Amino acid sequence: MSLKKKSRRVLFNLFAWSVIGLIAFPLIWMLVTSIKPQSELFLIPPTLLPSEITFEHYWRLIDETPFLTYMKNSIILALSTTAVVIVIATLGAHSLLRFSYPGRERLAQLVLFTYLLPSVVLIIPLYFLMIWIGLANSLISLVIAYTTFSLPYALWLLRSFMAAIPDDLESAALVDGATRMEAFIDVILPQALPGIISTALFTMILAWNEYLYALVLVNTDESRPLTTGVMSILITSFNIEWSLLMAASVMMSVPLIVAFVFLQKYLTRGFGAGAVKG
Amino acid sequence: MSEVHINHVYKRFGDVTAVDDLSLLFKAGEFVSVLGPSGCGKTTLLRMLAGLETPSAGEISIGDKVVNDLPPGSRDIAMVFQTYALYPHMTVRGNIEYPLKKRRTPKAERAVKVKDAAELLQLEELLDRKPRQLSGGQQQRVALGRALVRDPAVFLLDEPLSNLDAKLRAHMRAELIQLHERIGKTMVYVTHDQLEAMTMSHRIAVLRFGVLQQFASPDEVYRKPANEFVAGFIGTPSMNFIAGEIDNSDGKLTFCGGGVALSVQAGLLPDGLIADGDKFLVKMGFRPEDIFIGDQGDDALVSVVEPTGHEVIVLIDLNGNEVVARVNPDVRLKAGDKVKLRFRPDKLHFFGTKEGIRLNV
């Protein structure tokens, strides 16, 4: 390897690692702060590695606050939103691709149009709607709200995914004696799996991190998800419980990190949708 | 084994008529090819037989049952697709077994049938592989296996050889013929490749723009094409045409056109087609093998010589008309040679100019 090539490699690596450091630093700081003793929190100069590792903030969070209730709510919320969105979006995408009925293309465009609408403008109408149908202050109201704004994107993502599945596969299943639903389950779904998984991840992240709707639609501790719950207990006008906040942030990140680790290969496959040949 | 009856079937997609008043009867056990250029409606016809498309009008029967309203799975047909349409996430065994599973065949029976089909198609070694680990020819055989295993009354094959390379295609052609002889089922074979249609079928249905042009044996389609389109479509190189007129003087018919004048053999055209002293505009057709290059006949100029080994294809300029001849490789010719052409008088075809219908007896 020539010197020029070598130095170019070193430079490239240096650049890559600085970008990684830039992105990773806040996360590392979050982790470090969550295991620092309270006394070390505001030391100047700050310590990068804590002199003593403690999990007291985690225990306090679990013992003294309704953190676990929020966690449970967030899990229920993320899973049920994802389930509802995936069921409707796969069947919807299949219908938009394979069935012929008047106005099919129009319908697809209309769905895209709803995605263009900023979700903020829907908050007040949705709030009144939820009160009117008696679902205000419930997790279901959030599931409905999250479904309304993640469904259009999910539908289009899955549509482009499923468009890459050859028509002949479904025809072959029909000729082989499957009903339409059987052909969908036996043949289309396994082919669409990478797309379904990446769509599911996208929806789950959205439901997990959503803040604004949760703030407006839900006001009781029993139904609050993590985002607004943590905010309401740890951040007040007078005080911010930094160490608890960081411990909460770490615990909030863990489920997503776990999901990513397991589903990463599907996600990257998802980004190459259409290029993947069955 | 069942006959297939297509009775005045139409298929329209919006303003486009893909299949136009088609009536055909395929006999039980027959190997029929549906042949035509792309967009002639042949695949639409096959999909209607399979139940994947609904006819806009008309009736389709398989055996003695009208199947218009039956879903594909209840029609007792199997189909092999051009793309093979193997299920990528299933093994070869899973693919072949799938139609049996959908028919609730007991597991033990399924295993036996899959084994039989695999044996017949030499797939035993490949049963646990996924389709993407197979070569084109092997995938083709799996697709056939999936069709065979159900023992259907009718096989529908949609250009099944078109994705294979030339050598493998010739091999699979022979295999398909043998397979048909062995199982004796009615097979409907859609293709745009006339060689496949000619070599494999009992009868060929030639389609154009969704309209049936001719339905006859390969021999008849070749020797007595029903119209100018069939004449030009069947045969490689295709038939030569020269526009001209036939006049009748004292009962003697003479063709004049393209600088050629030749007397038409008695009995070639029906009596009374052209009244005495009358003229009739025609197109004269002749196959490349039905002209001779020698020292007698009309003057012509060799423009291109294409030796293929066992024969030589010669492009000849005959008074401004381009004519293709198929000659023996021993005849040494080169571009620019002046030659003389003769036609085989009993092999001339005449077509009307308006709709191109065959005029010969």
C-alpha cells in the first residue's frame, strides 16, 4: 500500500470515528450520568468516568415513581399501534396493488395526501372526537391517534415493497387451490416479511417516542406513556432530577436498542426494497 | 383427461379487446399450441382457462362442466408459468407439495405423490433445496412437478421454455413431448416460438389481435396457411410475397408482378375465381425452399449470403423485390452474383389483397 493510500485511509477512519463520537457522546454521557453518585453530578471539571458506580437512581425511579406503569403503558401502546397498523397496512397495500376497482389509484393518492397533513393540526379535532366518543384519557385514544398518522406512510412503504412481489406467485397459489386469503398468507406475506418488519419498526419507534399527542390526549398517571410520564414526574418548573432523568432515558432506550439488534438485518433489507429479488 | 371447449369467448380491458369471439375445441389428450406474436391475446386466453381472468362474454367448459364461475383451484387444471412462479421461501418439496396440501391430501399420500413426481422429473436430489439454489432448467422441472403432482385434467403452459438458453430449450422440448406421451393429458401450450409449436403440438391455434387465424395441424398450417398473416408468421425465414395480378385469358391463368410473369398451374386456384378476360389483384407467396437458383428462369442479383452450415440463406434482389431463398451449401454463391430464379409451380400460394385470405384450392 502506498503512503498516499495509507494516509487517505487514516484520514477517512479519523473522520468516521469523529462522526460516530459526535453521535455517541450524548448517549455515553446519558449512561455515565445515570450511574454516577448524586454528589459527583455537578462537579467542575466534570468526570468522564464516575469514581463510584451506583444504581441508586434506577432503584429510586422504580420504587418512588410510577415509572413501571408508564413503561407498561408505552409497551402496550407501541405493540398495539404496530399490530393495528401492520394488519391494516398489509391488507390495504395488497388491495391497492392486486385488486381492480374504480378509484383505486385515487384512493392511494388520497392516502398519501393525508400523510402530507401536519399531524399537529389534527390534535384539537382528535381531542374533541375522543371526548365525544368517550375515549379521552385512555390508551386506546392514543392507539387511534398514532394509527391515523402512521398508517398512510406504512401503507405506501408496504405498497412499494409488495409491488416487487411477482403477480405470478399469487396466481400460482390460486391455481394450486388456495383461496385468496390463503394465497395472501402462504405466499405474499412471507415474501413481504422484510418490508413488514421494517414498517413495524418504524411504527413502533414512532409510537414509543411520540410526545405531543400523549400530552394533549392523556392526563392521568394510569394511562400516561413514558414520554409524558417521565416529563411530568422529573421535570418541574423548579427542579430537574438529572440523574433520575438519565436513568429513565437509559431504560427507555433499551427496548428499542434490543429491537434494532434483532431486526437490523431486515431493516437494511427494507431500505433496499425493490432491489431484492425473490 | 378432458376436452376443453371455448365458446364465443371475448375479453375486453377497457377499450382494448384482447380476445375477440374465440371458439375452439381442444380434444381430450391433445397437445395444442396457441401461437401468436406478443399482445395477440394468447396469455389472456390461458389465464381465462385457468380462472385468473373472467371472460367478458362467452363460455368456457372443461370436460362437460362450464367453468366460467369456478375459482382456479376448482377447475381441475394445473398451470406452469413463464416465470415458473416457484414459491421462493419453500423448498422444492414444499413447492411440489403445496397443491396437495391445499387439497387436504393426507400426509402419507402426499409424500408418495411428491416422490413419484420427483422421480419422473429427476428431482429427488433437489427436494430439500430452495428454488434460488437451482438452475433455470431445474426450476422449470420443479414448476412441472408442481403441476404434475395433482394429476389435473388439463395442463396449461405459458411459454414455459422462453427463459431457458437455446440448448436447454431443445432438451426440455423433447422432455415435454415425452412427458405428454407418458401421461396423455390435454395440454394447452402458449408460445410465440413457432418452432416449439411446430415440433410439439398435434394442432396449432394461431392468434392475431385476439382473433383466431387458423386452427390446424402443424403440417397444414405450414402447407396451407389460411391467410397472409399465418403464411408470413410460420416458417423461418418467412415466406416471400410479391404483389401482382392474375389475369385469365381463354382459361389460362397468368401471374404478373414484380417483373415476373408465370403461368399458374391448373388446379391450384378454384375454377371460376376469375372470369375469362378478367384480372384479379393478388399477393403471391412462396417459401424460401420453393425457389431454385440455376441457369433458367428470371434474372436476379444476389445481395447477401448467410451460410448456416447445413444450408445457405440467400437474399436476392428480384427486380427490386427482396426474395429469400434457402439453398444447398454446395451451391457456391457470393454477393453481387447474377443468377436465374425458378419457382416450384405447385408450391405457390395466392392471397387476396384486401384481407389476405388464401385463394388456393
